Amino acid sequence: DVKFEGRGCSISQASASMMTERLMSKSREEAGAEISRFKAMMVGEEEFPEMDDLAALKGVIQYPSRIKCAILAWTAFRQGLEGEK
């Protein structure tokens, strides 16, 4: 199960919401791989198909100061996974 509670800008909240939907029912390994793919997309290293919901966030790349907003929840999730090993 995945959920979040928090406050922040619209980018961070939208990204966290998409993350919960994306990582629901995934194994730790699958979740880690999804997090890596998302972070790669956010720095322009990987593309998600246009039909993928996460592709809606790739426009954030044009605003480097906002990339941190988009990856905040994903980074926190990864840290949680790594802290529980």
C-alpha cells in the first residue's frame, strides 16, 4: 500500500499523487526501478510514452528549480525503502 500526506506546491502534490498510483502493489524492487526511471525522465535521460500519466510532468524540465518539487515525494519514498532494509 502507498499513500502520502503533505503540503506543497501543485507540482509536488500532483507528482506525489501520481507516484502513489504508480507504485501501488509494486514490489520493493519494482518500486525502486520506477523511481529510477522517473528521476531519469526528470533530468532528460529517459522518456515516458506520451500516453503515460507521468509524461505530463516532463514539462517541468524547462524549469530546473522546479524539478526538485517533482521528485520530492519520489526521493522520500526511496529513502524510506533504503532505511527499512
